[in-house]
Amino acid sequence: MTHWIKPLLLLALLTTLSGCATQRQLRTERDLDEMKKRLAKAELSLAAQGKSLTGELEQRLDTLGRTQADLQVALDTLKIDVQSVNGRFEDQARERDELRSDMLLVKDDFGLKLTSLEDRVQKLEENRAALGGAGGIVGGMPNSPEALYEVALEKIQKTGDFAGARESLQLFLKDNPQHPLATNAMYWIGEAHFGEKSYENAILQFQDVIQKHPTHPKTPAAMFKQGLAFQALGDTQNAKIILRKVQETYPQSEEAGKAKAKLAELK
């Protein structure tokens, strides 16, 4: 009896232990399944997040690519604009150099023409000196400088007695060299020569006014009439030079406008 009890107890113990092991195994398997489910769920979540991040990253990269392309186009356009501006600067520089060269040529040419004009005036002065002065002084003149001056003007402006007017004015200047009307008298002597068609003497007389009294109100008129005298002699080139000088030296004078109109006629 005792011999059978021990094996039965051992069998019962083994059966109990086996049942406990089976329950633990079942719990373990359930835990593993739960962990697998959670892991799968986590993987799905991570996959979804990865897909979302990938899509967003691709969108950002695409936007960045388009922005870079736009920037490249803008840069290329800017380069073209810079090249165009540089080209314009180069063209302007060439035009400026050409203009400077032309101005130097005009200046040299003008200087040569003025030199030629001064030489001609000098020759006229020498010829006048060789021929001697004007005729004698008439008698019976008024006894005041102002009256003598007015009589001379009347001879020029009303009676056309240019020779008599010139003599009266020369007498006025001889006796009254410092009179306020002295420069006017010099000018009207030139007008008298012009009226007599003695254009070379008129040029010389007007030159005296220009050189000795450059700021006098009569000087622009003297220079203008000097240009007309050259024109009357057929020297159109020097006439143009003098008329341009009137415009440059006395731009605000009435004679500047007259000179402009006369130059238009001489073209």
C-alpha cells in the first residue's frame, strides 16, 4: 500500500506542476501576441508618419527647387542688364571721347580763324596808317561838346552826311577824350565809315571800341556791325566768326538775337 502511495503523490505533483506551466505559457503567449500587436501598430504609425514626413520633405524640396530656378532666372536677367548697362557706359564713353576730340578740333580751327582775323585787322591798321588820317575839320561847329555830338548824330541818322559826321565826331574826341559820350562817339565814327561803305575802316574803328571798352553798352553793337562789315566785304567766314562771338560774349544783349538771325541767313 505504502509502495503505491508514493508514485501516486509524485504523479499528482507532476500533473499540478504541468498545469501551472501550461497556464504560464498561455499567459506568456498572450503577452507576446499583445506585444506583437502593439509593435505592428507602432510600425504602422511610424510608417504613416514617415510617409507624411517624406511627402512634406518632397514638397519642400520641390518648392526649394522652383525658388532656386526662379533665382537663377533672375540672376541671368541681372547679368544681361549689367552687360547692357556696361555697353551703354562704353558707348557713352566713346561718344564723350569723340565729342571731346571734335571740340578740340573746333577750338583749334576757331583759334586759327581768329589768328587770321587778327592778322587781317593788323594789315588794315597798317594800310590806314600808310594812307594817313581822315579829312580836315570843318568850321562853324557848335561850341559845346554835347551840341557837337548831337549835330554829328543828325548828320548820320537824318541827312546821311557821313563824312561831315565823322569829322565832327573826331573833333569831339580830340577836344573831349574823357567825356561820358566819348565811347559813343567812337562807335558812331565806325557807323559813319560803314555808311560811306568804307568797310575796312569801319572794322578797324569798331575794333577800337571792342578792345578799349569791352563792357560798354555800345560794344555789342560795335561787334555786330563789325560782322556785317566783313559780310559786306564778301568775307562770310569771318563774318560768321564775329557773329558767333557776339552771342558768346554778350548773350543777354539785343545784338545777340540779331546775330543769331543773321547767322541763320548766312547758312
